[in-house]
Amino acid sequence: MARAKKRQGKPDYRVTWFLYALSALAFGFGAWGAFNGAQTLKWPRAAAEIVDANLTYHEQKTRDVQRPDHWNTFAVHYLYSVDGKTYLGGGIEPYDFNMQNSAGAAKMADTYKAGATVQIAYDPKNPAEAYLIPGPSSMSLMLLGLGAAFVLFGLLARRMIRLGPGSDEDDAGGTKKTKPVRKPVELDPDIASFYPKPGAQPQP
């Protein structure tokens, strides 16, 4: 049965505002992290020796025993010297909100090996703070992307709520489609008399 297109009262945009709120949170944290992370690109560099680099595999049981959740995390420590003083650092990306991408962690483990010499960026005001990969972190950029995605979802949801549920027989203009009714062909009585009636016996 076709649904009639109706509009009762004002549209309820609560879902839309919820998506906009999520967008503001994700975009706000992402922009803050990306901006402050970009400042580390201006920090001075120093040679550092990686003393240990570990890739840890995590697994969490789920309802599907054959397909458990799993992810990787990467941890590293390196030694570097600034003005004759040696520091032990472990920072990887600035403002990463203590989160890592699993695929990115595996890639870093392949790139940074124990005993390798790398360039790190350190804070000139506080040389004890250093990062292996300066610049906006991958997590801050991901939050920016999530914020943009939530905005798009919010706009789409707003449009769907504004239009409301449509009729299966409604066209783009809102008018009801009707199929043309074909009238049965009527024969002239004089001509029809020459044809035998259904069920009648033929005359000899």
C-alpha cells in the first residue's frame, strides 16, 4: 500500500544537531592538535640513536571467536644530546591523544629499528620534550576528517528530515502518478451481429 506524503508539525532536527555537535568536537580537537603539531616543524633537530623499538600485538575476544579484534601499537626510546646533555626520549608524534593507527604502527616498526640513527625534533625551551615524527599527527588529521564527515552526514540527515517520507507513487514534483485507463473497444452492432456469441452453436 502506498504511503501518503504528509507533513505534521515542525521537522525534528535533533539527530542533525547531534551530528553537528560530534562534528564540532572532532574538528575542534583535530584542529587544535594539527595546529600545535605543525609548530614542532620549526623546532631544531638533533641526531638520536634508537635504543629499543617494540611493536606490540593486541587481541580482544569478541562474540565471533574466529574473527577477534586485534591491533598494533609501537613504542620507541632514543638517546640524543643537546648542549652536551644527554636525554632519553620516547615521543613519536606530537598531540596524538595517546592513540595510534594500527597499520601506521606496523609501518613505523619496519622503519625505525633498534640501533639506527635518526633525526628528532626537540623543544628549544624544554629539550627533554622531543618527537620522532614532528608535524601534525595522524590522529589529529583523522579527527579533522571525521569532523568533515559528520558535517556531511548532518546536512544529508537535515535534507531527508525536511523532505519527509515520500509516497511510492509521488514523482519529483509531488504529484501522484496515475496510469492511463484504456477503454474497451466497442464494435458496431451491425458488424458485431456477424460474429457468433460465446457458447452459441454454429448455424448449418
